[in-house]
Amino acid sequence: MPRYSFICEDCQFEFDLKCKFEELDSKKCPKCHSEKLERLYKSIGISMGDTQESKCST
Ligand SMILES: [Zn+2]
């Protein structure tokens, strides 16, 4: 099953979910149960040219 990484926009909690793509819409933050989840695109073996994986988070 594919794995998706998310970050919660409300509490900034990062987590991974293993689920079907169709189920992603109904996912909530396991910590604060917010539905405002932002997908994180980590290295999943697919390259689309330039990688923008290093966001400064200070
Ligand atoms: Zn949250």
C-alpha cells in the first residue's frame, strides 16, 4: 500500500499514512483531528526534474 506523508496545518504535526488514494480525503490529523492536512512530497522514487525538498523551517 502506498504511503503518504502529511503535515497538519493547525498543529504542524507530521505523520505518515498508509492508505488508498481515494481515502486520503477523509483523513484527519491524529493529534488535533484537523482536516487541514498538507501533503508532503518526500522521496518516493519519482523525479520530476528539480527537487524542492529542502524547505528552511526555522
Ligand atoms: Zn493537527
